[in-house]
Amino acid sequence: MPSMPQVPELSVRAVRATAVEVPLRFGLGTSQGAIRQATLLLIDVETQEGLTGRSYVFAHMPAIAQAIAVMLREIEAQTRGQRATPDALWQRLMKRFTLVGVQGVLRMAIAGFDVAMWDAAALAAKLPLCRLLGADPRPIRAYNSCGLGLAADKDALAAEAERLLERGFGAVKLRLGYPDLGEDLAAVRAVKRRIGKAALMVDYNQALSLGGALLRGAALDAVGGITWLEEPIRHDDYRGASRLRDALQVPIQIGENFNGPSGMSDALAANAADCVMPDLERIVGVSGWRLAAELAAVNRIEMSSHLYPEVSAHLLAATPTSHFLEYVDWADVLLETPLIVENGHALISDRPGNGMTWRAGAVKKFRLR
């Protein structure tokens, strides 16, 4: 792992949470349901040193956003006035909630708080987050994960794939899990014809049984040219995922549902993946990501990100086995300076912190009452 500069200690003064619901430019139909707007919980951690760290979590629905906000009030009570580094506060919170179990909305709250604390620490150090983590800002290879959901019209799907190659993207992700294999293959072939040499990832969102995954995976092998096959079966069926690795040529990608670094450790011990893609929320923030990146480095396995591209770009810059950034534009409308993508790479700003500041007018417009 990169050598880090000294991380500033800060004291929490207050934690604020604001729920918003933003429309998606590209609707997303998956095997588990359609998403046409994103419920995000914006988190501001004010420090006694006068700095405010920011983050957001994808809450899926307003009721969950409300529940996360309740847990953030408890986290505020547990940490207020304690001068410490972000990872020290993270360790205290993980220990404090051991008996409850750091899962679900509690995990989301701790992750959001941790990301905001690392932002505040980077602001205090007057460094971009990646530099505080020991890495220089650099272009991070990204794939466009907006849209390309399940669709009856395969020509329209292919046209959308072509649109997603704008700004020089060299890779896109396609959702699969149609009622029959023929539709999956029709979607793959239509998109591949339109995107040419661009890389194609496919994601089943846990739609298949092991037998179904073996059948459809073999069919994808016959088509060829698939960068990875993502979550074809239940996310925690590591034994089944290992069987898929042994049987198929297409690389098996899992990780967005790892329950913290320990979940990733269990998956790697079971040889359940060819590559991994932790989610910043479920891996429990920047502090959890750092532990996951160490695991990936020790196991020599490529590591990508899931959602949260603004912060994940910084983290991948400091990840020894960095692979792909998953790019989505969900938060763009809320940000003063959205993440810039050129020639298929995310460009990390040299501004201190993680680069996120809210557009007050947009937050007011999309705020949930």
C-alpha cells in the first residue's frame, strides 16, 4: 500500500443528513427491478476546527434514508468532541456496535460518516483525498454504467450503448437476466455489434441459480469477448461462485455486496472471484476500503469500484491492483463540480478533499420533505 502522510485529527461538532431524490438520465431496469430516480442521503460532518466533510449514500428509498439519518444522530452522539483520525473513529464505531452487527442501515450510516470524516481530514491537510492516502492524482480507467437495463427493444438498447461511449468511454456494462437465455444473447449481440472494440461487462444482479448460471455462462463463453460476468448467483454463495470460476472462461466478478472487509476476506478464501468490486457503502467507507485494498494486493486480485465514482476515483488511485471505476452520473446535478471524464478516464481534481460540494439550489429542488 502507498505510504501516507500524517492524517490530521479532528473533532466532530455536528452531523447533518439531507435526503434528496434525483431523476436518472438513463433509466435502469435490472433483474431485481427498475430504477428511474435515485434516493440519496447527503451527509455533512461539521468539525470543531471549522471544516465540513461531505459524502452521500445511495439509500434506495425514502424510508431507508430516514432510517440512516436516525443512525447518524446516534453516531454523532457517540463521536461528538472526540479528537481523532478518521480510521480511529471508524474502529471505535465498529467496536461500539459489535453486538448489534454492522449491517444494513447502520453500516450505511457508519460508511457515510467515515467518508465525510476522510474528506474533512484531507481538507485539513490541504490535500486531495488520494494524496492523503499516499497516491498522486491520475486518470482512472472507467466504464459507463448508466442505463443498459433490461429492454424489449434490442435496437434501442444498442443505440443507448453507443450513446454511453461519448466522452471516450472504452467500456460499458449491460444488465442481463431476461426470462430466457435467447433474450440475454440477443441483447449481448446487439450491444457488441454497436460498440465495436469497446469492452463489455455483463451483470445479472443475482438473478440465476447455480445451474442457470452454468448454462448461461457457457453460452456467453461461446459468444466471447465479455470482460466479466457479474453476480450471476446469490451474492454470498461463495462456493457456487467458485464452481463457476472453475467451469467458465469468462471472469467472475463479485463484491458490491461484501459485508465489510471480512466479507471480502471470506470470498477470497473460497476462491469465489476472478476480480472484485467493493461498494464504498457496504465495505464501510474509506477506512473499510483501505483494508479491502490490502486484501486485494496480498491476493493479487484486480479491484474495481461500485458506484460513488467521485470518491472511488481517489481510492482507486491508491489501490495497488486498481482495475476499473464504475461511472454513474447520479450525483452530478447536486455537485458544484461533477466528476470529469475524458477519453474514458475519470480525472481526479487537485483540490483538497474528495472534491464534492453541494449546489444549494439543486439540493433545495430535489430535497425530500
